[in-house]
Amino acid sequence: MLSAEIEDITQPLFGVDMQVGLTVRYRLQDRAGKARWERRIVTRHTARLGEAFLGSERLRYANEGAARENIAAFLRALGAEARAGGVAGVS
């Protein structure tokens, strides 16, 4: 079973460039509930003024970008661990 818990998200109230930080804890457990793999992943993404004029839209872009980058980092970390043989049953 895979679980992902958002531990922290930092968002600006206003600004020209909007940078969002996202911290997610990923856990992989076997059928018995034993933790097989756990990792905290922190990512940041900045949406620039040229991407959207409205601040609320830039903030949404920054949130989406931070989430995309976090998921990609999770998949890279899990894949590297599985290739190294560190996570049994994951391929």
C-alpha cells in the first residue's frame, strides 16, 4: 500500500514571482502493514509573471508545478531504490 501525506506547503500571499514549497512523506507498506520504504520529499516551484498576469493564477501554477516535481522526485527515488534491490516486490 502506498500512502502520501502532505506535511507542509509554503505559499506566498502576494508577489510578482510565486514560489511554492511542498513537503510530502511517502510510505510503502506490505500486505502485513510492515513499512518497506519511507521517504520525505521536498520540492519548490516558481511561477513567473510571464506565465500568468493574475496572482491567483500564478499561485495555482506554482502549486501544480511543486506537486508535479514532487511526484516525479518520488518516482525517481522509488525506482532507484527498486533497481538497487532495496524495496522487495517493487519493480
